[in-house]
Amino acid sequence: MKKAILLILVALCFAPDLHSQSLIYGVVIDAESEKPLSFATVAYKGYTYGTITNSSGEFQLQVPDWLKGNAIVVSYMGYESREYLAGSISGKLIVKLSKKVIDLDEVEIKPLSPTDYLRLALRKIPKNYSPIPYETRAYYREKFTENGEFVSLNEGVFKSYFTPQGDTSQNQHQLLLYRTADELTDFKFMDRWITKRQENAKEKGEKKKEKYETKKKRYQKKGKEFTDTLDLSDIDEWDFDLTEEIREGFGGPEQILDMDLTRQTDDALDSTRFKKFRYSFGKPVSYMGTDLLTINYRGKKQMDQTLYMGRIYLDPKTDAIVGLDYRWEVVIPLAVKPLLFAFGMVIESPRALAKIRYKKIGEYYFPQYFFIQFKIHMKKKYMWAKNEDSHFFMEMVFNIFDLDTESPRQIPEDKRFDKDQMMAGQVQNDENLEWSEVNTLKVEKMKSKKVSW
């Protein structure tokens, strides 16, 4: 009996694990400059299963047994893609991508203007994007840094049901996993100024309480009715933890969940607003082995105190929008600057960058990843104390790593993610998914407080 048990234990130890998977990790860099390429795609050939690099060009990718014999394709807009056999990679993989120069003559283009191309692409949305519903799993990350230190870092995994192109009903999302980083730093900007006012408010509140109690006792001593109420509303408004307020108020996936071009288009893709932009052809680029037509655009003037510019990537063979990079810069109104100066505040024009990428699977294009970045530089000047200077950087990433077009299921109403509520309380992990099964983004080592694009 003991021998039988021993044999069973040995067999279990050496039995193949149907869910076993290894991990590939590495970095993607420019072959010439050796600078990291952030948000390069690292995916299995012919599949959406994959990941993207972080802002330092680093990545880590799960290798399920069923994909060990497949090739991994590393791609970046404007560069030659490279392929590696998943099962043959050992140790850190250093991927050097070379820029691909394409002459405009090499790309088959129609005798159309940039706006004509865009109108054609918009008309062909029903033909180029999925006419049937599909289901995805996506990794979500949001981070907020101050001078290169993490104030907030949250991760989640969403299961989503995308309704067919042309269906006006909302896409549905379910939060399967959520976690937040432990080692974070406190928000520091204007902390001294706020702490001083909190101390003053507390002192003022104590005096109001003392005055209230003294008056109450005097009335009671004289046998008079005391009807006064203690109003501390002006004191209580200073009773808060600045860092916690920032963490609770920052981020949330509501904006990035709505970035699907078939649902909500950028202003530059709205044909009724074409006259507000200048469009021009840019240099063609290569992405995932396909030569793409590039259309640059820029707002003719400020719109709602904002300057807009960007780049649209089109597949000239299908007229599909494969990618979109857009930037905007908020211009501080002249009327506001004197008020900021009076309070010793300096704010550099806040800037934002967003990217959308699609991948062709079979006949149709499906979303691959969305991301948004914001940066702002703020200063607070003091008369007799050291000035404060903070560079803030915010980033949200939504990377789809699994796609199901065969048997998509709608999300039950009681499990649907509510964009108006906090993420932490909405986890519905009915799939028993574990973080070890997810292609997450490697956490960057923040070296510089400044972020340049």
C-alpha cells in the first residue's frame, strides 16, 4: 500500500501540467540609437494573445503550452517587424528593430485628397470592422507619478462584450481582477501650504468649540434655553488626506473603455468638422508587415482653449484605419494667468497623448490596445520659503490579450462594470482567473521626473 502511494506521488510530480506556461521577458529598442521603444506590440503570429512594452521598452509575455510552437512577432509603427519562435527563447530577449523607409511611390494610392481618404475610410467602417459581436480579455493599468515617484499604481483585468459594428447599444464590461501597488509615495505638491491651513483650521475649530461650550454653560447656569448650533462646516472642509483624495480622484477606465473608433471618433475623423483642421499626407510607414498611408492633421486654431494635432494610419488596400496618434495641449487663458500669479502659481500648458491600434484577424480589424498619457508641470512660489516644483505624469493602458469571436457572451447586468463607481468594489471574478495567467506590464524604474514625447 505504501509503495502504491509512493508511486502515485511520483507520478503526480512528473505528470504534465495542462495549464503550465513559461514566461518570456525582454526589451525592445531602436537598432540604431538603442533607445527603448515604448508600447511596441509583442504578440503571437495570427493571434491577438500578446502584450505591449512599457515606457522603458520592457515586456513580459506568458507562453502557454499550446503556443510554444508558434512565432512571436514584435512590431512598432514605422519599423520592420521581427519574429522569434516562442519555444526557442531563453534568457532575456533583446529585440532590436530597424526603421523601415518607404517611398511614397512604393505605396499604391488613389488620386484622392487626405479628407477624401478619410471619408472613404469612414464609409467602409461597416466593411472593415466586425459585423458580429465578440468577447475580449484585456489588461488595464493606470499610474500617476510626481517627480518620477509613484503616487498611484492600479491594475485590472476586464472581460468585455463588444456589440456588432453599427449596433448603437453600449459595449459591456466586467472587472475580473483588480489590485493596487503597496509601495507608493505621498503626494507632495503644496503639501506645506495645505498642512498649514489644516492646522489653522483645526486651531480655529477648537476655539469655536470652546466658545460654544462656554456660551452653552452660561445659558444653562441662568436657566435659559440654548438654541445655538455649532457650525464647523468651514473647518471640516479642511479635514482630508490629500494623498488619498488624489488616489481616489485620479484615473478610472471610463475614458479609455470608450476609445473604440467604431463607437466614438476623434474630432479629426468627424466629417462635419473637417474644416477646422489642416490635413496633409505624411511619409508612409510599416506596421506588422503592412505599408500604411499616413495623414497628418492639425487644428487651424484653438478649440475650447485646446490645440489639437495628430496622425492617422490607413491601410490603402482596405481603406481601414489601423492606428491613430493624437495629441492635445490645453492653453491657459490670458485672463487666468494673473490670478495664478497672485497665488504664486505657475502652470505649464498641460499636454496629452493618445494612441489606438487595430490588428487584422481574418477579414476584420479588431482593437489591439488603447492608451492615454497626460503630463503637467506646476510650480508654487513662496516669499520666504523654498519654492515647490512638480512634474506630474499620468498614464492609462488597455491592452487586449484574448479575443473570442466564436462564442461571445453578454455580461449579466448584475456583473457589469459601472463607470461611475470605484474599481475596487466591483470585482466579479467568476472565471477564477489568477494574476499569474495575465500578461501584465512590467513596472518601470522611474529615473527622471521629466517625461518627454
